[in-house]
Amino acid sequence: MSHGSAVIQKMMSVVLAMMLGLFLFGAAYAEENNAQNAQKELAAGVQSWSEQMSRAPHYGFTGTEYNKAEWPIIMMRMATIGQMPYSEALRIGKYLSLLAPEPKKYLEPLDWFNRNVVFKGIASVSSDLKGEREASMTYSQEIYARLGDRWLLQLEPEFNLSLNPGPHVLDFGFEYVHLTYFLGDHVQLTAGKIINDFNFSRARLHPSWINLSQDLPWVTGMVPESTLGGKIGWNYRIADKVMLNGSFFGGTGRELSWFDANPMFGARIGTYFPEKNLEFGVSYATTRGDHIAGGYFIKKIESVQLQGEVARSTDQGSAYWLEASVNLGAVLPVKNETARAMLNRVTPVLRWQQFFAKHRDEADAEMPQQDDASGGMMTMMSSGGHDEGSLPEKNASQLYTGINYELFRLGPYAAKLQAGYAFGFGGTDNQAKAGIVFRW
């Protein structure tokens, strides 16, 4: 009897041990499964963001560029450009922070400042290789400050040093200074000095690191760079495969040596198809009696990106541009890893643009035209003093061929070499430029 009881006790012990093991295994599996599901959910957010790379600047983030406190701020900034849902921006920031280092700890108030303010910068040195061979140096300091869960302050002071023959000229100005509040998940309210949202080149190609060509297209010269007022940005998903986004913007003008804005009102609406990597939209703006209507498209076909804009002004005329760029490492059948790695750094670009000037009457023809000594171009300068969009004085065409070569990338630090030659026809001359752009 005692022997049978001992056997039963041993069997019960084995069963209990097996049940405990299964329980622990199940708990561990459930925890791992939950972690995998969370990872998949976050990965879906990143996939969604990578699909939207044509809608906003995209640097190929790895997560190590910024610390865990900075990533939500960076993605809030990206949301104001691409006008994506607020929750999606935070989800992507959370994913990217998985590999990010912890922020350093300081005593207050330095610790709050360190966790809520991000400094980014872009510097460039460029030179004309034809004519008088003018050179310029530009430094842009981008500052983003999170003032609460849904508040984001953005400002960009910029310095531009013109190294022309004769006296050197140093200009300073604020490209933008504005405060954004995310009202819910699909609406953004912005107030201050804002970059206009006409089409897409002004807002998305403004940083020299993003723009693959040496200059912005002529279309951007039809609308002032900025206004002193506000913007309502919005986004709405009407189906899994269709997203709408746009903005209403407007404000008054202000002319100071370091703070230049223009009176302007306008709107933009775009339609984005993530699975097709296609976005297109229309824009409208009015400024000082001039009415400008436009349209744009962005299409990505694997490693090739096609984009372009068109605009028509009641006072200035009409213009359009088409551009194609490609990453050589992704299209050339090179098997050598070293050669492929080098080709991955190379991105050639080809841009064609035309301007059709509105015929001026005799009174207009007698008025002196602004000339920047660059092939008879009327130039619109930004607050910082650099060229932010030019229009020829008469009908003109231009074919730009360029190359971009990434010199290095280490965390947030990167540099690229940029060179190009523009063949001018009609009211513009041939141009050749080269330079280096730094980003951190």
C-alpha cells in the first residue's frame, strides 16, 4: 500500500513538473509572440513610411542617428512635411528608437532641454564653373522643440556668404519660424512664418541635401517662398490604398533684412497611392494680384524616381519641369560587392524644364528688370540671401544633367558631392556648378 502511494506521488510530481514546464513554456512563447506581434505592428508603420518616401524627405534611417528621446520629435517634424497621421508618425518614431541609444542625463533644466530639443544642420559650399566662377557658402541650422505631446516649434536661421569677385557679402535670415499643434490625428494647425505649400518642390526640395539638382526648378520662382500667417494641414485615408492630404495657407507680408515674408493665400490637395508609389495633386495661390494654378506628380518605379510640376501665372507666364533620378547600384548588374557598394553611393539626375513668359506691354518693357548676372534671370531671394527660385526674362528651356555621390554617412553625419551642367536654350545661358553638401 505504501509502495503504491509512493508511485502515485512520483507520478503526480512528474505530471506537476510537466504542467509547470508547459506553463512556463507557454508564458515564454506568449511573451515572445506578443513581442513579435508588436514588432510586426511597428514594422508595418515603417513600411508605411518607406512607401511614403516620395512625399517627404527620407534619409534611409537606421535608428542610430538619434537617441530615443529625439526620434518622436524628428517624426513629428516629418509629419508636418508629409502630413501623415500623428499616430503613425509616433509609431514610426517608436520603431526607430528600438536601436537608438538612451539620451544622456543632465541636471534640470538642461535635462528637459536635452530631451525636448533637436538640433540639425545643413552646410554647403558651391561654385560656378563658368563665367565669373562665383562661389557661395550656406549654413542652415534647423531647430525643433517639443513643447508638449502635440506641440512642435520649428525654426531655421540661415547664413549665406557670397564669395563673388570684389566685396564678400554675408546675409542672415530666418527661413521659417512657426509653431504646430496636432489637432487629433488628421489635422495640423501651424502659425508663424511658414514655407508655402504650393505643389511640392518648395517645401520638400528646399534643403540642399534633398534636392538632387544644384538649383530649384523655375516653377518655384512663381510663388513667394514664405508668408507670415498660418497653415491648416490635413490628411485622410479614404481606403487602404488611397490617401488624401493637403493644406490651406495664407498670411501677410513683412520686409526686414533678416525676416522677409510675402502676402499670399492658397491651397493644395494631393492624392497618394502607397501600393503604386504614386502621388499627384493640384495647387492654387494668389499673391499681390497674381493668380497661380499648378499641378504635380511623383512616381517611383523600383529604384527610379520620376517627378515634375507645372504652373501657370496670370502675370508671369507658365512653366513646367520633369526630372528622373536613379540609384546606379540598384539597376546595374554588378556582382562584385565592393563595386556595388560604390555604385550605391551614385545617383545621376536628369531634369528638363521650360518657361513661357507672358508678353509684356510697352510700359512693362520700359521698366528695369532685376538681374542677378546669371544669364538674364530674375531671382527671388530668400531671407537668408540664397537663390530660392529664378525665372528667365523671356521664353527659355534648360536641360540639366547632374551626379550625386555620397562621400560618407555615419549616424546623423553625412556628406555628398554634387555636380551638374545645365544646357540653356533661349533666355538662359549654359551653367556648370559643383559643390559639397554636409548634413548632421
